[in-house]
Amino acid sequence: MAQSTMSRQNGQAMTPRTIIAMVWSALVLLASLALLVFGIFSFLASFGITDPVSRAPRLVLGMVSIVAGAVVLRRYFLLWMSLFQERDYKRLNDTMKADLVQVFLLIILASVLFPVIWIFSMSLDPRDFSRPSGLTLIPPGASLASYLAVLTEPSPNAVSFLQLLRNSLLVSGGTAALAVAVGTSAAYAFSRMQFPGRKIGMLGFVLVLMIPPGGTLAPLFVLLNAVKLRTTLWGLAIAYTSTALPFAIWNMKGFIDSLPFELEEAAMIDGCTRFQSFIRVVLPLAVPGMAVTALWGFLTGWSEFILAWTFLTEPTRFTLPMVLRGMVGQYSAGTSWSQFAAMSILMSIPPVVIFFALQRYLVSGLAVGGVKG
């Protein structure tokens, strides 16, 4: 009687959900035990393999299985102990809910990382196959020869990898800088000023966002050719900026709208002009939005190759996406997939570095901090 009263007081009465949670925890307990046994056998079996390349996957798989199985087994063993001793049904339900969420997130993580792991494994494969097939984490005869080949001779043209990297960084950095400068200035005008055509202008940016970059190829070709910038890297950066500006203006306008206008009024009362309040008040608070805009502009210029393939003619001005596209033979025949994968991995490093460099600005609350107190 006292036990049932305690269960009702704590909200731990047996329910269909609790029964499902008990079945779930029992299945997970058995699965963790099976995973632990599998890991032990895999770990011990790896010592019977003489080839180090073939032994490494079994050894790593065994160690990971042992650690994962032991952690889950301990977690659910303690859960069942509390269930038997304290009838803690609430903890049982909460554990099942948390684990289901974690399983769902792990499935998403695996689906995201699978292509990256496949590309990285392909870059280590020295075999000359006609098209990619299957996934082997550490392929037979794995080596870094593809990375060395890409770094020393990335294309048949007489251009080095460093030159291609410099060109891509110049185009992407120029696109990011122009997108931030022009986008922030235009967004401030649309956010703080009233002028004819303001709403129609913002609607026009939405319509431009719907046009794919290839749709503006012909007019950009004519315009840049008229000003003698079509075959230059700066002309290519201007072309990329035209595609990045609609998002930049929309993004920065929404961010500036969230900034209190009272801060600018206080600065102008202290003697600042409109331009000085924009430089000294708005821009420092708008750094998170500018970081997002810069990252978007950089990615726009980094990965696009259609405009570059059309505009640029000299190999010394080629970008990395152009060389990567040139590695693919007709109908995939004659393609060195290991070098293609190695180039893809190397190309992904700068955007990742830029993202982590800007991460603290992306998640910071500068706007909130500016109006506190």
C-alpha cells in the first residue's frame, strides 16, 4: 500500500508507455552485451592478421565496439538496478526518450558523414578503377600518393596548386568583401531610410534570388566584356557578388532591423553624423550578421565553376573548381578517381577553416549585449 502510494505521488504508475520503455531497455541491454562480445572477438581476431592494412580496420572496429558496448551496458545495468530497487519508472521513460533522440541524431550524423568518409577512403585507394564502387575504410595498399600528385601537378596546364589556391582565395575573398560592403550599406538604407521604391526594391531582390546563377551568364558576359574585366579574377568576383548580393541585403536588413534605433539617436545627440553612427554604432553590433554574409559570399565564390569556366581563358587564372571539373573525363572514363577525391578533400579545407574562424561571431550575442544595462 505504501509502495503504490509512493508511486502515485511521484507519477511513476505503470502505463503502456512504461511497458514499452521496459521492453526497449531490455533489448538495448542485450544488444550492448552482444556488441561487447563482438568487439572482444573482433579485437582478438585482428592479431591473427599479418597484413597491417587489413588488420587496422578490424582492430579499430573491435576497440570501438568494446567501448560503445561497455558504456551502454553500464548505463542500462544501472537503470535496471534503480528500477528493481526504487521502481523508478520516470527515469526509465526519460532514458528511452533521450536514447531515441540520440539514435535519430546519430542516423542523421551517419548520413551526413558517409559521403565524406567515402571520398576520403577513395582518395587513399591507389587502384585505377573505372568508376567508384563499394566502401572500404582503409583500401588495400592505401597511400597518400594521390594527394602528392594533386599538390605537385594538379592539371595538364603549367600551373601549380598554390597558384590555383591563390586564385580561388582571391575570387572568394573578393566576393565576400564586396558582398559585405555593398550588402551592409544597401541593407542599412533599406532598413533605416524611407524612399520611393523601397518595398518594390526588396521584392526585386527576392525575384533575383529565384534566378539560378547560370541564368545571368549572358548579360554578365556582355557587361564584363564591355569594361574589359571578363577574363580577370576581379571581374569574376564581381560576377559572383551579383549573385550573392540579394541574400546579403536580405540577411543584413533583417539583422539591422533588430538593432534599436535609439543607440544611433544617442550617438547623433552626442555629435555623430549619420555616417559616423553607422560606422561606430551599427557596424560593431552587426558583426554576427556580417560574418554570415561573408561566409555565404566566400562559399559562393569558392564552389562555383560555370561562370569561371565561361569567363576565364588563361590557365594561370584558373580556379580550383575548374581544375576539379577538368579531372572528370567523358562519361567518367579515364578519370583518376583517387586524385579527384584528393582534390575534393583539399578544396574542402579552406571553407571549414573559415567557418571555424567566424564561428564565435556567428553564435555571439553582440546585439543583445549592446542594449543591456
